[in-house]
Amino acid sequence: MPNHTPGGYDGGMATPTARRPAPAPDPSHFRHSYAKDTAQLMRRLSRMEGQVRGIARMIEREEYCVDILQQTAALRAAVDALSILVLEDHVQGCVRTAAEHGEADKYVDEVIDVVRRTLGRPVRSSSARPG
């Protein structure tokens, strides 16, 4: 069973570390903060799907390696831009709402863990966190 986080993703980047239980959002005040950007996010994802299909065609046609690498770099940049948009919305919405309800620490720790994993850095253990 997937381990969903307060932000709604299922931890797609597999890590061997144990996950702490995610705080359950109170449905009376919780709304994913990226909801206002859904159309923009979906357009970006559609473009990324097109980039992936284009890279697949390049590989099928045995195109020049450097050209393929340039396209994978462009895809990575697109993924990073999407991630930043979702992260900004999460901090400005979900984390802010959690702070208003006295639950900021759980969400802040989660954001730090996600950023660390994204940057390829180990997630800090619960015992190493100040608190």
C-alpha cells in the first residue's frame, strides 16, 4: 500500500529509509494548494510526455547520443520547473495552513526530507531532528 504524504503524492522516489506517518489533513480546512495551478501543471505534464515520446523516437532511430542527452537535460529541466511550482504552492498553501493550525513542524520536516531526496542527500533520521 502506498505511503501518501499530506501533499498527496505517494513518495515516488523509493528510498530504503523508514517513513514516519504523515499528518492527516483536517478536511474542514485542507485543500491542495496546487489546485489553483492544475491547468498549468497539466499543460506542463503534457509537454513532458511529448518530450519523453520524442526521446524514445530518437533512440529508436539511433540518433546521435549528444542530441539525446540534450533532450534528456531539457526534460530534467522541465521536471525541475514543475517540482518548484508544486513546492512553492505547497509551502505557500499547505504549510502555511498547517502553521495556522499549529501543525507546521510535521509539514516543514516533510518538505525538508523531500528537498533532500530531490538533491540526492540522505534524509535525516527522526532522532537527529531538533525538537
